[in-house]
Amino acid sequence: MGRLRGFFRRPPLLHVAVDTGTGPAVVMIHGIASSSVTFENVVPLIEGSHRVIAIDLLGFGGSPAPDDARYTIEEHVASLSRTIRALRLRDPFVLVGHSMGSLIAARYAATRHARLRRLVLVSPPIYLAPDAIGDRRDRTAMELYLRLYEYLRTNKDFTIRAAAGLARLSPIKNLLVVSEANWHAFVLSLQNSIESQTSVSDLASVRAPVEVVYGSLDPFLAPSGMRIIERLRGVTVHRVDGVDHVIRPRMARVVATAIG
């Protein structure tokens, strides 16, 4: 009965952290263990010409974290979809996703074609099953990513301490938060939405134009995954030299241009 109750339960409404400006709507979703602060360098660049909406994902920021959530891509998309419907946007909008948010955005775009004017993916961690990769070096690199993520989610104290250290070095306050409060959401999102993903097939199904922005120094970027999506129809890729995973001012300008 518990499963049936979960099946019929409405997805939670997410926290709309930013809703500012007027004009064509832009909806932005952040990555794992983060919040709407991810886009603090982007919002000032576009709020003069767009309605800018930033939403905290399920389990993060100000959004709810249900005890029985599994934080699959389907659950993230279901809550995102309900929240966007509640905004009553009349016209197709631009959807921007950063990091894990880009994977969620890709699935949303693949299943809700009519709602989107453009899809913008920033720093997307596109990972493939290692046994699907022919090149030995690329396969080894992918295996290392997956081992790292397994280590992070099975070593709680280390991960919380490491995240706190990285947060102190971040140019954006509260950009990375891994704590007792969001540990459940972090672990399951990592396992069920990043390590297990179908982003390549999702992107192949997207009908709207797709803009991909990434930094040349991004440590979470898998070159083999990026090479595949670069070849997909309707995808335009923007490489920002000297930038890592974070949306710093230089990358923010490229993202703003990609939004249009």
C-alpha cells in the first residue's frame, strides 16, 4: 500500500527562489547540493529583458525533501513540471539547467516539447556506461568518475567535510551545501539522477534548439559524453576557456547570450 500511495501522490511543489523582471520567461534549475544562488551572475544580465525564474530542486535549497523520495530523474522532472505549470506561463520559455539540473532539464525537454523555446545546458555531466565506450582511455576515465561518486556517497563524513572545504573556496556564497539535512537527497540524486542517466537519448529527442555551455577546466566534464552530444542535431556548443564548473562572470556572459 505504501508504494501505491507514493504512486498516486502529487509531486511536491518546488520553491521558486527568484521571480524577477518582465519579458519572455527563462526558468533556471541548479545542480546537485546547490540552490538558485548558482545563477547569481546570470540574473543581472538578463532580468532587464526577461522574466527570470530560478527554482530550487527537490530536496535542495528551500524546496521540500519528502522522506520517501528516491530522487530519480523522473521524480525531479515531475516536481519541476508541476511547479512550472503552477507559474501559468502563457508562452514557450527558455529552460536553463546547470550540472545535474541540465540532466533534469534535458529529460523535461524530451517529454514536454511544446513548452520550450530553447534549452540551455551549462556544465552538463554527460556520463555513459563504461562498457558502451570503445576507447580505452575514455572508458577508464568514465570508470574513475563512477568510482569517485560511489566513494562520495558511501563515505558520509568525508564528503560533508570535503564539501564544506570546497564551499569556503567558492566565489558564490552557499553554492555547495552537503549536510545532514540534505544527505538523503544528495546521495540518491547522485546515484539515481547522475550515475544512472539517459541524457544522450533524451537530448536526441529534444525538438527545441539546444545550447551547451561548458568550461575548459571543468573537472566533472566527461569528454566522451561531450563528443557525442556535439554531434547531435540542433545542438550548439560553446566552450569557455579558463573556466571550471562554476558559473563565474565570464561564463555567465556566454550563458546570457545563449539564452537570447
